[in-house]
Amino acid sequence: MDHGMIGLIERASQALRRMRMDDRGVTAVEYGVIAALILVTCITAIGFLGNSVFNNLYLQIANATQNALSR
């Protein structure tokens, strides 16, 4: 084998070894999974509570506006 090819293989092997030891990417993936779970939880909660909460809020704002305009 050519010395250049052996050096290339050695450098590639070292790079792969460094990548296996580097856990920064794993941490980013874990944070992404946590953020996705929080998002799903929020969407589910809004789906269950959203209609009644937002309808009540809308009615309160509408009533307050109507009362303020009728004075």
C-alpha cells in the first residue's frame, strides 16, 4: 500500500475514534427530544382546555368592551 493511503486510513480512523468519544451531538439530540415532548404536551393541553378557556376569555373581553362603550 502507498504511504499516502496508509496515512489517510490512519487519519480517518483517528477521526472516527474522536467522533465516537464526542458526546456533544448526543446532548443536542436529547434537548431536541425534550423540546418536542414539551411541545406535544402544550398542544395536547391547549386542545383539551383551549376551547373553553379561549371562549371564556373572549366573552370576558367582549363584555368588558361592551360595558366600557355603553358608559
